[in-house]
Amino acid sequence: MTMQHQGAFAPFSSAMPSSLDAFIASHTFDRPTVVLDTSRVRAQYHRLKAGLGRAHIHYAVKANPEPKVIAALVAEGSGFDAASRGEIELCLAQGAHPSLISFGNTVKRASDIAYAHSVGVRLFAADSAAELQKIADHAPHAQVYIRLLVDVSEADWPLSRKFGCDGPMALELLTFARVLGLEPVGLSFHVGSQTRRAEMWAAPLEAISKTWHAAQAQGHNLSLLNIGGGFPAFYGEAIEAPTAYAANVMAQIDTLFETPPRVMAEPGRGLVAESGVIVAEVLLVSQKSAQDTARWVYLDIGRFSGLAETEGEAIRYQLETAKDGGALGPCILAGPSCDSADVMYEKRPVMLPLNLVAGDRVLIRNTGAYTTTYSSVGFNGFPPLAVCVI
């Protein structure tokens, strides 16, 4: 990435953190770039921690694996939820203690389990007997928690099928873990990505608590409740303030669980999304016919270079330009690749300035999560999303 100072480009919005404003306003970028402010990450960590109280945060590394983000969270005392050997290696390289790393993927390569155990990771997730067997074979005497299905999610992106098992199977797995010489310490679940209101946790938590109490009744001395992620970021629809949101979730837990368990939370999006802004450029504004009611606006970034979460128009990123404030019109937003699927918003067109032209800069707000991590390497010859950390 090449950056140059640019002397006269005013910030588009006073709502953006001033450090990001100042940096973006004074630089040009030769390719799509996400600018990350680690001070925002640290501030959001403390907001969530204030609400979570006794719960311990294990940042979901997959949301943004930028080393400087990891290093900032290590300095704050965060733990980490790792999905792979690569993420474990990344956290260790930034100074994380292995006791603060959980191997949270329920589908792990046997050699990666052995590696994690060899470097001191002792906490592993599972949702099947076969996975428990792998853990017992390659990480003997490890602590394990069983991930449960969540069938009642109200999240924007429910995560109810690929991971987890039902309550009766979870009870069987806890027993099997003990037979294998493992230490079953608790249960985990995920309410679904972008769960916008804390009251949406009520039904999942009630369902999980029933399995928890059944396990206790069977003699399993559970101590850990991993509540996963789901903490939301702002994408245009109202969300609760992070401290109040987290405190509400913890209050629900304390009501449902007679003996308050040790709680682990795994925020990803809700921790890092609002720390980043993507600086993009308009490549083309066009129409397909004189009868078109919406223009096509093509950016130099698309679904295959960082904006994968526009799939199904699920995440509605907030766009800003230097021409905001004037007349607006509906636009279909598309990326630069020669792939017909590289369209971000068409069912619900976005409103952009009528005088928008090629070369205009577009800021894409709250893009610190699931952008660089989803950016493909060289699709159509376009470079992956560049990262600049301030």
C-alpha cells in the first residue's frame, strides 16, 4: 500500500473518531484500505468489560486477526478464542499466555490439537464424541466444554446448524469426556452474530440453563459457561450501548443459574467493528438503460475483497462521501471484479449523491470486523484489502 499526505480533504462526518478523521483526511491511498484505531479497540474492551463484570473476555480472533489489534488486547489482559493453529500462533507471538487461549473450533485437525497442547493450551471445545476422542488422544487430561445448538436465535445471522449439539447429546458427551480422562468443565453456545438487543438472549439462555441444571443433577460439576459472541456493532439500526447491553446479559445469567458459573464471553464484531473505516473509491457510475430508476455505482472494493458480509445484504454498512448533504438517489452498489455475484446492495438500493462520479472517495464505516479476515488473495488480480493501523 502506498500512502501520501493529502492536504485539503475535510472529514465527512464529525461522528467518526477524531483520530481516524484526521488521519484519513490527510492521506491518500492507492487501493482500498481499512484504517484501524487500536485506541478504539481498547476503549470498547473496557466498555464491554464494565458491563460483563466478573466475566472474562476471550476475543474472537477471527473477527480481525491484525497483530496490532491482538497486541493491544494482550496489553489489556484479554483472553482469546482461537479457531486454528494459525490463530494460536498469532496470539502467542503477540505475548498472549497460553492459559488465556481457548481452542474454540469444534472441528479441529488432530495435529493442531497436539500442537495447542504442546504450547500450553488446556481448554478445548467439542460437540461430538469423535472430537472428544481426538482431544483425548492428542491433549490428554485437557479441559473441555461442550457446545450446544441454539434453535431460538433472533440474531441477524443465526448460527444454529454447523456447530453444537442438542441437550441430551451434550449430557452424553460430558459423561464420555470423563470416561476418556478429560475434564468436562462446562457448556458453550452462540446466540448468533449481530444480536442487536440484550433481551434477545432470554430464550437461548433459558434453554442452555436447562441443560446446565440437568448436567449438575447427573453429577457433573460444571464451572464454566461460555456465552460466545453475538455482541452487536452499529450498522445503521439502533443497538444498545455496550456496557448496558453486557450488564443486561449478565443479569439474565445470574437469574437463571442458581450458582453463578465462571463466565467466558467471546466478543468479536462488538469489540472491533467500530474501530475501523474502509477508504474506497468510486470506479464507475452508470445506468443500464434510460428507464433505470437506480444508478449502478461500482467501488474498488467488493464482496471478494473485504465486504463478504454483504452476502444476502445482511450487513448494511454506512457509506459517506464528500458530497453528502445534497440531492440523493437510489444506487445499486457493486464491486470491481468480473463476477456477476459481486453486487453488495440491489434488493435494497443505497441512497448516494446524484453528483457522485468516478474518482470520488467513499468511506465505509464500522468495518473493523470481518473485512480483512474475509478478503481473498488476488481474486481477479485485485490485491487484498490493505490495513493501516494508527
